[in-house]
Amino acid sequence: MHTGETPHQCLQCGRTFSTGSSLKIHLRTHTGEKPYRCAQCGLSFLYTSQLKRHQRMHTGETPHQCVQCGRRFSTGYNLKIHLRTHTGEKPYRCCGLSFSHGSHLKTHRSIHTGEKPHQCASCGRRFLRARTSHIVSSVALQQKLYFNVLRYCRKRFN
């Protein structure tokens, strides 16, 4: 019966649960235990639902379809975010601006805080966005140098 009681309490964070099994699952967030493992790539997950969602990446399954344009998605969440392109919904707000994605708001807030979380591996400069042309160019240059070294080494040792 659904009484609303939550007699099972986590001793680490104080959160309460209606069943002992829910508490047991919650405790994994503190222990780091991830018992559900993907047989294809070895990645582990906290919940079976996370594993199932992940496995769609391997199978290409896209059970969620947009009724407006027919585009398909592997998760309901991705479909929900996509629907904003049709509705124009922008639920994330800051200083008079609106954003359709929470990640866009997070990037915007960095302007206020001055935070530059992305660092160029080559020169150490920091940037607001990971896809800054400087970082992209630097990564491309590193890859080009790496492949040139590989090509040179193959010629030398063959």
C-alpha cells in the first residue's frame, strides 16, 4: 500500500526511501558500485536502465520518433530536447537571455564567472569553449604530427 512513509534512511547522506531495496540501490551512489556491465565494450552502470540505454548505441536502436519531422532518437530525453527545435521552447534563462539547452546556459554563465574550463594541451591557454578554433587546430596539428611520426617509423622499420 502507498502510505508515503519513507522508513529506510541512508546513514551517509540522510536521504530516505520507502523500501529497503531502493535504499540498497541508492547506496551504490556512495560506494561507486556499478554492477551492470556492457558485454560489448565493458562499460559499467549503476542501473539496468542506464545499461539498456547505452546498449542502443551499439545496436543503433532508435525507438523514440519525432511526430513532426520523423527524426528518431535512442532516448526519450534526446527526443524531448529535439522537440524544442519545433516549439521554440527555451526554458533556461539568465540576464534576459534564453537557451534551449542547459549546457548552453552553463557556457553562458562562464561569461559572468570568468571561468575558462577548457585548456589547450599544446600551449596551456584556457578557453570558454572546448571547440574553440585554437584548440581544434592544436588537436589537428598534434594528430598530423603523430601520423607523420608513424609513417616515418613504418618506413624506417619495414
